[in-house]
Amino acid sequence: MNIKNIVFIIIGVVIIAGVIFYGIFSFKNKNTNNTVPTQSESVFNGEGRKLNGPVILKKGLTILKAKNQSGVNGFFGVNIYIDKNGNGVLDKGEGYTSDGISVAYKSAEAFDGAIAFKSDGGGYFANVEGGRWQVSFIQPEKLSKPAKEPVSFSGNGMRVTEKFYLPAGKYSFSVTNKGSGNFIVYMIDEDGNSTKRLVNEVDDFDGDFSVNNVFDGNYIFMISGKDWTISKN
């Protein structure tokens, strides 16, 4: 066997080894990525009053994030509708869900917040009125394992917390709110099912609420208030 043939054999072995390594590496990365929870997101930007959508949502927990920049004494509102007729057009009197955001005056000047609701699947519209705004429909995937147990959360305005795990049982939480206006707290599971109002107070508040939880699972809190905290007792 001459030197030229030996060189060709060596080159061939190197190429085959590289292909095998690339295939194994790609397969490993592909499987790793598939285990990471993802989320789908649809974003709309605009000014003034505009109907957005329809956006196609799966059944389950849906988070609506919204931002607005307007002048003094402005208004910002987002009303969510279902495309019940499935024709991609919001027909008169169709599908108002009662989910949405409505703030005025100083709260609307530089609004940045979020709410959560349960999607029944299909097309949804967001009817927005404000200054310069952005609204996003986000659907987090269900986690494959329990999230961290809740310790404490804090924030300002309308917010949705990160997911936390709560086993079946009865639990007590301490809450505070500093500021005027309504202070409201809900707990919502990964399917979008919500408890009744756990807190429904006005202005400054410092107290407790309890949850008689029937199902193990991952949950979020949806809060509307001013400067607020929630801590597990």
C-alpha cells in the first residue's frame, strides 16, 4: 500500500468520525432542549384605539402582559374577546370575556403590568385603547416537575407571580398593601382555574388569608394593588 492510499484512508476515517460525533451531539442537544419548558407568545404594538387579533390560543393558563405610555389624565384599557364564530372577525356583541385591564389618570401614564385568565382555546381578540402601548398573550407550558415552594413575593400594581408549588392542605399567607385603591388577590393553577378572591380590600392593608388547597400542583398569584407583599406563614 503506497503513501497516497494511506492518506486517503486516514482522511476517510476522520470524516466518518466527525459525522458520527456531530450526529450524537445534535441528538443529545435536541433531546435536552425538548425537556426545557417553553412558552408561546404573541405581541401587538400600537397607538390610540385598535382591535388586535385574532390570536390562536390553546386551552389553559394565559397571561396578558401590557405596557402603556400616555400623557397626564390619560386612559388605558384592554378588553379580551373570543372569536366564537371562528371567522376571524369580531362581530357585534361577540364573545366579551370580562377579562381585561382598565386604568386611568396617573396609573395609565406609564403602565406596566399583567393579568392571567383561562383560555378555552381558539381565536381571541384584544381591543386596546391608550397612548403608545404593547400587549402580549403568553401561554407558559406546564412544568414537568413541581416548582419551588412559595416563600415571599412583592411588587407594584397589577402583577402575576412566578409559579410555585403547593401540596394539598390548608395554608396561611400574610399580605400587605400600601396605597389607595383596590387590593385583590387570586390563586390560579396551570390550567387557568382560579380560586375566589382571597383578598378584596381597599387602600392600606396588613393581614392574612388562608387557602384550603385540594389538589397538589403548581400555581401563580394574580394581584392588583399598589406596593404589595405576600409571604407564606
